[in-house]
Amino acid sequence: MANEAVDQTTEKTYYGLTLSQLAERIRKLATERGLTGEVFDRVTAKAVAMIPTIRLNDNGQR
């Protein structure tokens, strides 16, 4: 990953990471959980798509 040519100063971050970094983490977790094939593709795509829509607040409720 050290060879990434992405200028991270222009890429929006979510929770301290860029969307591409979060996507990589999601793919790694999905692999560790044993997801493969179409299920892997569907779940990881949905998770990545949801990241920009997540809003955190201080109420302690999810």
C-alpha cells in the first residue's frame, strides 16, 4: 500500500480513513469471516456504500 499514487489530501475521510482504506478493511474482515463469491461482493459493496451515510451523535444510541 505504500506505493499508492492516491493524493489523500483531496480524498474525503470518514472516521480518520479514506473510503478506499475503509473498503480494504471491510474486504479483509469479510474474508476473515469466510465470505466468498457473490455474497462477498454484495456484502462488501453494501458496507462501503453505507459509510458516507452513517451519522454519529453523542446520544449513545445507535
